Amino acid sequence: MYPFRTATPEQVGVSSLWIDQFLTRLASRGLMMHSVMMLRHGLVFAEGYYAPFRQQDKHRMYSVSKSFVATAIGMLADEGRLQLSDKVVNYFPDKVPADAHPYIREMTIRDLLRMATPYSYTTYVGDTEDWARTFFTSKPDHPPGTLFSYDTSGSYILTVIVERIAQMPMLDYMRERGLEALGFSKDAWCVKAPEGNSWAGSGVICTTRDMALLGLVYRNGGMLDGKRLLSESYTREATRRQIDNATQGARDYMHGHGYGYQIWMTHDDSYAFAGMGGQLMICIPRLDMIFACTADLQGAPSDYQPIFGALWEEIIVHMDREPLAANPKAAALLEQRLQSLRLALPSGEPFSPFERGCWGNEYAMHDNVMGVRSIRIARDNDRGELTMVKDGQVKRIDFGFGQYAEGNFPEDGYWGDTIAVPAGRPYRYFAAAAWSEPRKLVIRVNIADDYFGNLTITLAFKDRQIALQMVKNAEWFLDGYQGFAGGELIDPNPA
């Protein structure tokens, strides 16, 4: 098992004060971080988890999963069981129609790795029954291998190729090829598509350390702890610019630097595994530095940029190639902070001079797209409760003030290991609230389960009237929790 050895920041040329400033900057922007991990020269010099998240918790990695499937493809190529120049259709005689478009027949495995499929869109949607077949029956719009277009359906097809050749789930194959011996979590898993293959465009669920472990494999040219998992040639090709992706012209920390094999080329000759919502493994080879994090930034206006910006501007530009003078006090204070991280709370006040006039009241809602018929809110010290009659059902969401309340979201979620099979279990959530204005209560609900997402519920009070706004940021769920509505106070003692 790979030993995650530790060092103080100063021992690897980083000031503990810089890391503290980095954490402060993330907090000042209200980012919903779940974990941070930093390594240099293979040594962990900072690691923290935002309670209630813990080191051992598995986390949905979303499109970081793509870098896993690219690794599995490389392993099979190293074994001689496939070639990157192979035509994709050759692996799907049961899925490709006789009249398939020439662009589809031309596609190679390398085209899929480079996000150069002939599609400008993902060919499946949530209720598609056979994602693989749809990839070969959808209408392409440009020749393969020519243009970068981010296509998760191509990543899925790579996964199916892996599992057809290996005759086992993708993560099982990767464990067998060496990941398990390095300590990759035995209970890490991947959500499955409707036809039963791993959804490795989005569905890998593992720990932050598992993600960092794969990053170390690439950083070390395919080897780790004396064990070779990938050939040096494949790791080199996977982590260099294979195709231009500057489709918008301008560059930022992440975009416009090129794309490798399901891996982003990023600022400062670095590269990254990147997943929706802030799942990141960033490797900066010139500094022998790896940064990994998990988060839920879905809905944030600037995507991954706040994390990249804070990392480079607070830490990277200051790093020294030699150890710094020891600073035991600063290192101890940083470690204390890392051990006491908590999820970001909604901005605002825990109390309002107005609030006593609304607790316990029930409001009848006018017709609205969300199907909310009534609302009632209550408070007991630092805990609150929102009760809605929605779509003919009573739905309750508990929340905290100055802290998070945990519960089960009052909707059935997609459970089991297959995306398209609802099994009747609700998602776990954490919710907290604050008064953003004296008459405006904001409740932030964070879904933290096999799927991650967030819901912001805003209640504004005006005399006997109430206004409701719900905004969801989640892929393929919470769709009924978006929109505006108005209502009127129900008099508890009508004449």
C-alpha cells in the first residue's frame, strides 16, 4: 500500500501562512468546499475535510471519472489488447446500424480520448434506455478527430470498450492492474448506465486520497511505490496537449490550454482531472506539486476559477524550491484549522427583529410551476422547519441557524447502482438558513449523496404576503424545485 507520508509545509518550501491565507480566501467567497489536499515531492503537507465530510468518505467525482477511464484505456493499450487507432465501431457490432453515418464509422479510440467525436452534444439523456446504441444512431455534425467538443457520451463509450475487453467492471480491472495494491479504496464504485456498464463519464465514487493517488501515478510517469501501472509513453501522451480547446478564444486558468486524453491542460504547464462542482486534481510538474479537492460549486458564476486563482495567487507563486525555516507555531495553527474546517454557511444573520411575526404561520400559495400549495415555517432555538404541501404531498425540510441540520430530502432519488432505476430512497442533505435582510430568509439545502446538488429557497415577507423563490443546481434531479410563487397568510381564526 502506498504510504501517504506527511511533512510540514515549510519542509517542502511552502509557508503555513500562505495555506492559511488560501483557506481564508476560499471561505471569504462562500465556496462550498468539501476537502482539500496538497502534496509536494509525494509528501502530504496539508489535508483537511469540511465537516461533516471525513477523509474516509466516498465522494461523487463527476467528470474526474473521465480521467479514470482514460487510465483504463492506457492499461489495455499497454497490454496490447487494443490500439488507440482502432475504429470504435469494431467493438460494437451489436450496436452499429447498417446505415451508420461515415463520420461514425471513421471514429477512433484516440478521437474519443481527445474529445474529438463527430458530435457537438451528448447523445444520451437521463431516460435514454441504451446509451451505447444511441451513440451510433444519433446524427453527427462534423468529421471526427477535427474539433474539440466536450462529449461525455464519448467517454461512456470508452468505458464500454474497457468492460467488453476486460470482461469486468472498469474499477475492478484497474484494481487488478495495480490500484488495489497501492491502497485504492476497495469499496469505491461507479454508478451504472441503464444497460449495466459503468458510467465512467461521471459516476466514479471514491475518496479524495484515491483521486490524489491516481494523480501521483501520472506525476511519476506511470509508476508509484515501485510498481508500474501505465507505460511512461502513455502517461506522457495523456498529459500533453493533444488538441486545441480554445473554442472561446480567451484563456483562463483551466480553459484554452489544450486537452490530452480525458485530462485538461491548464495554466502554468499543469494538467488537471476536473469534475463538475469543483472536483479537481491539479498537477504542477515543474514544482512536483499536486492539489486535490472536492466541493459543490454547482451554480457558482465562475466555475473552477476561484479555486485555481486562490491556489496560484496565494501559494504557487510564492513556493520555494528549497525548504523554508521551520515555523512550528504557524504549522500547529494551520493543522488546527485544517482539523476544524466546516461547510460554508449562508451569508446573513441568525436572527431578525421581524421573525417572531412569521413563525408558525401558514401561507396559501397561488398557482405556480412548482406545485407548492402552502407553506409553513417554524423555529425552535437554532433549528428551523419548513413544511410545504407540494404536488399533493406534505414535504418537510429541517435546517439550522449557524449550523447545518441533516436530513433526508423529501423526494425519491435514483438509487441502487444504476442511474435509471428509482428505488424509493431519499437523498441525504445538509441545510442551513440565515436572514439576508430583516424580512428575507434564505435556506441553503446541500444534497450530499451518490448525487450532489444544491437548492436555495428564499422566503420574503411583506405584510400578510409571502414570496417564494427556489433555485436548484443539480444534474437530472430537483427539477420540480425551480421558480417563483406568491401567497397570502391564512388567518388561523377566521371570523
